[in-house]
Amino acid sequence: MSLPIAILFCVITMLGWGSWANTQKLAGKEKWPFELFYWDYAIGVFLFSLLFSTIGGTFGVGPGIVPALISGAIFNLANILLVVSIDAAGMSVAFPVGIGLALVIGTVESYLETPKGNPSLLFAGVALIVFAMIMSAASRQTVGKNRVRGLIFSIIAGCIMGLFYPQLMRAIGPDKLTPYIALVFFGAGVLLSNVIVNTVFMKAGRVTYADYFRGTAKLHFIGILGGCIWMLALCLNVIAANVAGPAISYALGQGATLVAAIWGGFVWREKGTTSYTVLMFIGYATGLILIGAATLD
């Protein structure tokens, strides 16, 4: 694979990771609790991982199964906290703060494990992402208790989510798993851990499995579609990491924050302070350009 194709895959990742949450917003408009939406989302992640493995050619099984499962479980806990944040405060709060924080943690850890790319450009880009996160938080600081709750959940989600990608990379290698089979075990980790994690949230939200099975086919499809969109993005990102390097591939993919902020602000009409929001967009856009330029080293 050439570098331009790898960058293209990262851009598609950015679009997918920044857009899947629209399915949650659509389900929410139907008064479908986020806990029940998330079950279909987790199923969609696993189903797409199986589909991806069938088109990936031959693969072998190695000693990377446990890291891949753990990666899926880490992501699942972080992502359901992000879903709670979206439910409380909207995409334009949850993504810039939560995913921005995950970008910083995941990029730094990935680079330390696999140094690839220009570090000056890479970390200058990361610094601008941090600036953009601060601007996003500042733009929402006076908009009510739900926003504060959403901000807290997004911070916790970001701290945890930053750990899943480096853990997934540890499962992939010549003596470990191919990307195709590693992603199957990642999807399995998401689905299996959801039995515990989401059951806790369901109990707290006073929804039951009986409620889930009373959902319409449309509602279930929306959730599964959201999971498939997210997993397609991850699959392409992992492939791109072989060329661009894990740190750069992950950082570019997590430019999803910019995409989600656009969806939240311009489509779902989530309000914020205009001046801070503009600075957030400038910070994210400039940071992503620097991160992309780091691949040219």
C-alpha cells in the first residue's frame, strides 16, 4: 500500500468515527434509551469484524488473542461512557473533549512504542488538539447541569479510550495475529464485555432486556449500522497503520472530533459560544494538518 492510500484510509476513518454517533442521535429522537441502542451498536461492531475477516485473505492465529480481547473491552467501557456523554451533552461536547483526550493519550503511547514520522510536527499537532479541547470545554461551561455531567463523562471516557489502540497494536505482528483476525477478537472483546458493562448501565437506567426485544426493526438497524460504521473505520485505520505508523494513523483518524463537532453544531444545532467554537475548529484543523505532514518525514 502506498502512503497516499494510507492517508486516504485515515481520512475515511476520520469520517466514520466522527459520523457514527448520528445513529445514536437518530435513535434518541425515537425515545430509544442509549443503553438499548448500545447493544445493537456492539453487535454491529462484532458482525462487521467477521465480515472484514472474510475479505482479508488468509490469516493465522498467534499469541495476540488476549491483547485483542482486552483492547475490545477497554474500548467498550470508554465508548459507552462517551455515549452517556453524547446523551447528556451532545456530540459537540463529547467528541472534542473525550476523543481529543483519547487522541493525545493514544498518539503519545503509540509513538513511544513504534516511533515513526516527524516527532516535532506530530507533537505540535497534538498540542494544538489539546488547545482545541480547552476551547471546546470553555464554549460549553455555562450551559447547565447536563452539559457538566456530559463533560465529566467525556473526560473519563477519553482517559480510558486512549489506551485501546496501543493495546490492539500489541496483538498484531509477524509472530502474533494478522490485522484481520485481531479485529475479530477485538470485536468479540467489545461484545463479551458489554454483557457486564451495559447490564450495569441498564440497571442504573431502569431499562430491561425485555425492553430491548420490544424495539422495532428500524431501531435495531440504526444501532447495528452505527457499530458497522465505526468498525469499518477501525479496519481501514489498522491497515493504514502499517504504512503511516500507528501514532500518525490513530491521530489522523481521531480527527473525527472535528467531523463530530460539525455534525453537532450545524446539523443537530447544539449551541455553544461562537468565539471559542471558532478557535476549537482552527486548533483541530491546524493540528490535523501538522499530524498529516509528520508522515512525510
